[in-house]
Amino acid sequence: MWLTAGLKPTYKTIADFRKDNPNALKQVFKEFILLCKGIGLIGSEIVGLDGAFLRANASKNTLIMKRTIEEDIKKAEDATQEYLTTLEYSDEETTTNKLSKNLPNNLEKLLKKKQTLKLT
């Protein structure tokens, strides 16, 4: 702030300046690096910076523990198994119903066959 004599430019002012003067900023950065190298502040090593800012909300109410995840997985597996069992039971009922519907017809055929066999 001392450089601007106490003035506080907004982010929009800074962004506009950066957009309007890209070549001048590149030149200033280059000269600054050369100055720092010249006075021994930086060397020729590789330097990596991470400028990522991550917002976090790690309260005890939002954290998920391994035990909780394992319980949730178990519940999902149980619900899946219950659903498959229900489907299997439904299939058995459907098959039984089809057999019972056809039972009188099958019985008649068998009785006729029995009679035919007795006659021969």
C-alpha cells in the first residue's frame, strides 16, 4: 500500500491494468527475476509453487469416518440382497401361479391318458 500512497485499488482496477499492460508486466517480471539473481536472492534451482486455495468445511457433523462408510456399504448390500430376494420370491410365485392355472388342463390330459392306457 505504501507504493500507492494508501490508495486501495479494487480487484477490477487491478484486473483491467493487467489486461491493458501484459507486455509491460512481463518485462517487469523478467527484470525483477534478473535483479533477484544478480543480488543472490535466488539461484538456478527449480522452484514449484502451489497457489491453490481450497475451501473446506471439516466440522464434526460433516466428516465421514471409515466406520460410517463401512456401515453405509453394509446397509446398501443388505438392501440389495433384500430386493433380490423379493424378486426371486416374486418369480417363484409367478411360476407357481402359472403351474396352478395349467393344473386342471394338465390333470384332464393325464386322466384321459390314464383311461386310454387302461383301455388298452
